[in-house]
Amino acid sequence: MATVIPDIIETLEVEESDGALKSLHRVFHISGLSGAARCAEALANGSVPVYGSVLAAYPGLVLTGRRARIMPNSPSKVRIDLEYQRYGDAQDHFVFEGSTSLRQITRETIPPFNDQITVSHTYPDDDLNYPGQTLTQGGSINVMETEGSLRATGIMACDHPIYVAGAWHKHLNLHFWGGGGTGTWMCTNVSYVPHDTGATPPKYRFTFEFSFNSDGWQPKVVFTDSTTGKPPPDLVAGVGYKEFFYYKYINFHSLFPI
């Protein structure tokens, strides 16, 4: 009968990152085994935790990998190494990291209604060119707008990861998401590596990258007078200045309910 000795203390390892547990390494020894399938028998032992199980003492970690090997000087003993990772790193839940910053842009309109910026000046009566006239012209301002980035990493099961990447890459958020309104977040990159190709369907570790633009990502254009280099006053919205719906939208909450 096999004997299970869990948690060999000298090889128990725990990694902490920024005050939270990131990973844990446990070791089991199982003795009293014989035959060619000793490693498989050891992994099938009911006392050995199975893939996806969670430790009561470490609820934020989940078992992601098991490895069995015969002890070099003890043919009847098998060593099992168990690897635990953060819950979000191992399941269909994603771990986020991100940053925010500012960038300078030039605006000819002011949100939220995109009213055109105009300035005017009344010339004195003795002006040689425009005596007593008031001239109005379109203007622009340099402002600091918020930009940011998010990176989400997690495991997904799918047959064709390239289709998942294509469904998200270069798409904008359809609804309010991540603190930003419609169209302010763009999925700028999707990468994936095999995680468990023996599963059905196979599992891949995906990394989704998002960029935030408080001014939105759809391209905008403003008519400019070629003689002055500035927009003329009283441009008509949707005619003299307009936004083009170039990028497609997707429901970000379907995969990332934040």
C-alpha cells in the first residue's frame, strides 16, 4: 500500500510580490510503489491534489502544474512537485496591470458637445486694413489629455487562438469600461502561448493590451482655410468638422467584466 508524505518542509517554497502571494511550490513523497506506471499511479493517488484545486490556507492560489518522478536511490518512491499560481493567472479570470499618463494634443472643438472654438477681435476705427470691423476666426488650444494602458493576462480554452485575437485586436469598447466612455479604449495587442495543449479544447495563456485615449480613437477632421491656416468660424458640425467611424466596437464586458 502506498504511503503519502505531503509538504516536505525543506522544499516548500512561497513567493510573495507586492504584499500578495504569487506562487507556491509543494512536494509530496509517495512510497511503496512498484511497476512500470509508478509515476501515473502516484499522480492518481487520492491524497494528491488535482489540477485546479485550491488550498484552504491560500485561497488566492490554484494548482496549475504537477510533475512526478522516481527518486534516484529509492525506486519504490515517487516525488511529486505541485505548482500553485495566483487564481487569475490560472483560470478564465484575468489579472490586470496598468498605468496612466498625460499627453498634449491640439483641439479645435470642446467636449462634451464638440462645440467649435472661435475667437474674435474688433479693430480700432483708425486701423488701415479693417477699420472698426470685428473679425471672428476658428481657434485651437493645446491641452493635456489622459492616456493610459491596461494589460490583462489569463488562461483561455479555445481551438483557434488566432480567431480570438482577431475578434479583439483593433476594436473599441462598446460600453463604459475601465473608467472610460464608449470608444475610449482600444485593444492594441493580443498575444498567446500554449499552456495546456492536452486539454480539450487546448488552453492558452493570453495577454490582452489596451490603450486609453480620453479623446476617443475614431479619427476626426476639421476644415482649415488655406489662406489663414485656421478653421473659419461657424463650421457646421458633421460638415465642417466630423468624426469618422473607422474602428469597430466590441462588448469588452463579455470577457473582462470590470
